[in-house]
Amino acid sequence: MSITTKAAALLEIITRADLDAMQPAARERLIAACRHVAGMAEQKAATPKEGVLADLRRLGVHGE
């Protein structure tokens, strides 16, 4: 089992109570790590696209 598979399995079982029990600094580190990994997981294009729509997507603005 790869480390990414293990990490994903752990994230699936975290409860609200687990998060509430964390110290604020540790929770902020977890938040930052989750955002970092999510950003890597969402990368689809090998070459960055250009233009207004690409800029908005990079900033996290999603249109419906």
C-alpha cells in the first residue's frame, strides 16, 4: 500500500471531534497540507494555460 493510499484512508476517517481536539497550530498545519496535496492532485495540464479563464481557475474561481 502506497503512502498516498494510506494518507487518503486516514483522511476519510477523521471526525469533527478529532479536529476539535487538535491544537490550533496543528490544525492550521493540517489545513495547509491538505490544500497543498489537493492542489497537486487537481493538476491536469502539463503546460500552464494562459488567459483570463485560466487565471480565474488558478485563483479557485469556478463558474457554474
